[in-house]
Amino acid sequence: AQSVVAGSISSTTAGSISTKGNNRYSNNLSLTYKQMEECEEVFVAFETENGTVDAEYLPTMVPALVANGDPNTKPTERELRHLSRAIQANDQELDFSLFLHVVAPYIRRANVKFSKQKIDAAFKMFDVDGNGYITASE
């Protein structure tokens, strides 16, 4: 497996990621730059010499990417085994682009819920009397 070096992209990902300007990762997957970097780090840890990852490793890889999200939105082992079998049944190995498309929904799901929790907590800090409204005096 190749390692990720600050300021560089592994040879596997170079063909599937834009390097325009300061944004190495140009995508339509609604992932942040940091999330894309984390995906690359996990991908290269399992990458084979042909630049792909065997789908059997998905049950290990996806939880590493959603570890900081809401525990209630994390994929179950059953979901991940099913996903892995579906990819293997189609004789597909995961290149970086396919890997991103597979994991992006799990990352978004984990982080959207987590963000809502943060917003709710912030609202409760200002809603001093707990009535569900923030008044000028609060």
C-alpha cells in the first residue's frame, strides 16, 4: 500500500481527483476536503498493488470513516456485509472513485445527524427557560 504524504496524492487517486487550485478534491459527493483526505488515508491503507481495494474490507473501512458521527446513524455490520457481497457478486474491485461513491452516503448520514445534535445543543444553551423559544431577554 502507498502512504499519504502531506501535499501529495497517491498515484491511484491522481487520475480520479481534480488538483485544480487549492482544492485537490473536486467532487459532487457533498464531502468536505477533510472527509476526502480521510477517505484517501483509509483507502491507501487497504490498497493493493493494482490500485484497488477488495470489497471484503468495507466492513472495516466504513466504520473508521464515520467514527466521530452519531452512533445511531452508523451502518450496521449487516448493512456493510450486504454491501460488500453485492460488490463482490458483480466482480468489482473498488478503485478510489467507486470507493468514494460507496462510502459517501454513510459519511454524510453520520455527519448530518451529528450536526443537528450540535445545533439543538446550542439552541438549548440560549433557551434559558426551556420553553422552545429564544426571547430577546434570553
